[in-house]
Amino acid sequence: MSLFQSSLREISLNLHSKPGARLVTLLMVALAFIVFNTFLIISWNLQGLMNREENTVGMEVFLQRDLSQAQGRVIGDNISSIPDVQSVYFVSPEEAEALFRAELPERSDLLDVMGSDFRLPASLQIVFEDEAMTQRRLSELARQIEALAGVDEAVYGEDYLPGLLKTVTTIRRLVILLGIVLVSSISMVVFYTVRLSVVRRSLTVDIMKTVGAPGWFVRIPFVVEGIFMGVAGSAGGLLLAAILSKVLSGAVAHRFMPVSWMTMVILLGAVTGTVGALAGSYEKER
Amino acid sequence: MNLLVTMNSVRLSYGRWPALDNVEMEIRQGEFLVISGPSGAGKTTLLRLIWMGERPDSGFVEVSGFRSDRIRKRELPQLRRKIGIVFQDFRLLDSRTVFDNVALPLQVTGTGNRTVQKRVISLLARMGLSHRRNAFPHELSGGEQQRVAIARAMVAHPVILLADEPTGNLDPEVSREVVDLLLEINRGGTTVVMATHDPRQVPAGKGRFLFLDRGVLRRADRWTELDEES
Ligand SMILES: Nc1ncnc2c1ncn2[C@@H]1O[C@H](COP(=O)(O)OP(=O)(O)O)[C@@H](O)[C@H]1O
Ligand SMILES: [Mg+2]
């Protein structure tokens, strides 16, 4: 048997001895990760929501129905001359209908029900310079535009957007904070579990040393044990979070996190497990 | 004759009391050395110094070219592969068979499978343990367990065998067998150091006797003298 093979054998012997002792640790790691994953999912969904909103920031100005296309364009020209307006795009009723059918195909039957005489209102889509994107300036602009003759209504993410931005920032900070707490607490849990394992198997450790096993050979089963607990714990947490997400998807519409984030979670588990295990299996002398 | 172990002004304390005080001694290659003394005299500590499970507070121990004050942590395994150790309480690994216990010193150095098989099987045969090869330690008698432990200590062909009260947990008859086995190993060329509180276990003339008294080493040529001293 090569040294590598006998090392693998020792690793497997260690993992198979007293699996019950590790179960509690695994459960703790998994539970900690469920909490973390929940926040990741919330963060991911809010982020997605915000990205969509950001794309439509700007303003949609609905025109009164009796206006002709030419009159609509004149209003558009007037708006273009307002400071902070970057561009104005005229959306005709036909184009509005095409957009509606493209973006909400499952609702396009609504238009059919309305009959062929029905026309969506013409509108102007306005994009502002970035500097204008404050709540105050946006509401000012909305008031100014609504005052124009022929304008029915100016719509933008009025009370919605700034609150969302703040929530996303808060959640993101929370996720980072939680990540730090998670890393340190899981490292500790793994540290103590590995320590316990070393003590429980102290006879094996002592005998290995007295018969001349290299230091890494003695240590590696415990390091692998720690990595295993980190990876299995984080994977378990991910799985439980996925089940939870599935169960709740009926009540709260949301998406699970992307694969890259899941990989990150597992990696975090591995790193935390490794750190805890290296520290837990460290011995100064002999 | 070749010196295998040298102790030079070795002092070692646990807390306030010295466990060993100014120990000077040499172990020659091929000899059978008996270190005797009452319980707590420092016999175990002396052996631990030889396999460097302990380092002296002052002075140094030199074993087969390795010096306690210069050896690096990663050199310890190299030293230990030259040393076989037997304990009073056997210290066999309970979840492994007799074969795996004996094979351990070879496996941790990456010895090839075939060599391991050959060496372990022939050693077990010589020790009369062939039929116990797949048994677990708790299924063996005390004498058998100690023979397995001796086989484990010898399988990697150490230059020196350290036996710390190897008969301490055995009845007199089995003790005699174990001492005979150690003497036989010594006749095969391996240096043997045996620590015991009862030096009468080794026939006079079969070895060199040293006496430890509260950490101080005294010379004694015959166990009868020891008897009077203690
Ligand atoms: N790990 C230790 N910690 C504290 N004291 C110890 C330790 N090991 C041994 N001693 C003390 O050192 C002295 C020598 O012990 P030891 O070498 O075990 O004696 P022996 O083997 O001759 O019975 C004793 O007084 C013992 O109590
Ligand atoms: Mg002792």
C-alpha cells in the first residue's frame, strides 16, 4: 500500500468512527446556513426587482386619448426642452399594444376581449440625466409635465423605488454581517468537534506518532473530517433552503439563488470547515 | 562498542519536583539494559526522553545521531522509525485486527502491500500468533495482547526496543514468557531497554542493571544489590 492509499484508509476509518458525534455538528452547520441562505435569497430577489425597476426609471407620460399623433409629438418636443431630460420616445397606440403583447403574453387575451376598436393610450417614454434621479427632482418633473396640455398622467416608481434601494442596501449589509458571524461561528463549531475527535482518538494519534507516522499523515483524517462537515453542512443547508423555497413559492413569488451563489455557499462551507479543522487538529509539540 | 543513546546532564521537572536529575548514561548497541526503581522514580520519563516524547529542561539526549536540542519537528518520525515501543497497558488499537495493529508501522511509511503481508505474517508466525491474525485485541488474553504489541514494535526492524513495564499487567508465568521473548529479540541483535519496578524478572547476568531513585540514576551490577538498597 502506498502512503497515499494508507492515508485514504485512515481518512475513511476516521469518518466511519462514531458518525453520531458529527451529526449534531452537521445539523448546526446546516441550520446556520439555512438562515444565511434565506437572506441570500431575499437579497437576490430584491436585487432582481431593483434591476428591473432601474431599467424603467424614467417616466411614462400617458397622453389624452383624443390627441392626434402629431399633437403627441409636439408635446414630446416640449418635454425635450426641459432641463435634465435626456431623451423622449413617442409610443403610438399600435406600438403600445405590440409591447403589451410581447411583455405580458399571458395577458394578451385581455386586449382581444376589449375588441378591435380598443386602443391603448399613446405615451411618451422619458429618460432623464443621471443627476436628476433623486426623488425630489423626479416629483418636480412629474408635476411640471402633468401640467402640460394634453398630458393625462405621468407615472414613475414614486414611493416604491427609494424604499427599495434602502432595503436592498440594508439586506446586503446584513448578508455580509451574517456571513462574518457565520464564518467565525461555524469555524468554532468545527474546531471543537475536531478537537473532540482528536481527544477521542488520542490513542490512535499517540500510537501513530510513536511508530513514526509523518505529521500530515496523523493530521489529515481530522482535516478531511472538518472539510467534510463544512461542505456537507453547507450543502445540507442549501438543500433545506431549496425545499423551503419550493414550499413557500406558492405563497411568496420568488426565485432561488443562482448557481454561482450556490457554489459560493458550498465554497464558504469548505473554507470554514478547513479553517476550523486546521486549527482544531493543530498540536504544538510531538 | 557503538553508542546508541547518550544522556548528558539531563534534568527534567514536572512543576517543582525534578522527575530526572542530572542523569548521565549511555546505551551501547546490542545490550540488554534493565532500568529499575520504585513507582514514580522516573523510569517512564527516561524512556520518553529516548523516543523524544519529552525534551529535557537542560542537558541533552542523543539517540542514533539525533540530538534532543537540535532535532526538528519533522525529523521526529525518522527517529521514531528506528525505535520500537512497548507499554504496560499494550495500547493496541481496538477497532483494528491483530494483523492491522502489527502492520501499522509499515503502513504509515508507505511500505508496499506485498512486503507488509510477508513481514507481518512471518512475524506473527514466529510469535505463535498466526491463528489470531484476524482477531481483535479485546478477544485476546493479556499475554497475547502484549505479544501483539511486541510484534508491532518489532515489525519495522528498529535498532532499539523500549519496553516500559511490559509485564506490569501480566501474571508471573506469562511475564516470564514475555521477558524470554525480549531476551530472544536481544539475541537477534536489537538493543533492548526494559523499565521495571521488579528487576528480579530478568535473570542476573542476562543484562546490565541501572537503578533509578527519585530521578537520580545509580549503577548496580547485580539485582541482589538492588534488593538491599531498596
Ligand atoms: N505528565 C506528568 N505531569 C506531571 N508529573 C508527572 C508527569 N509524568 C510523570 N510525572 C511525575 O514524574 C515522576 C516520575 O514519573 P514516571 O517517570 O512516570 O515514574 P515511573 O515510570 O518510574 O513510575 C513522578 O513523580 C510522576 O508523578
Ligand atoms: Mg512508569
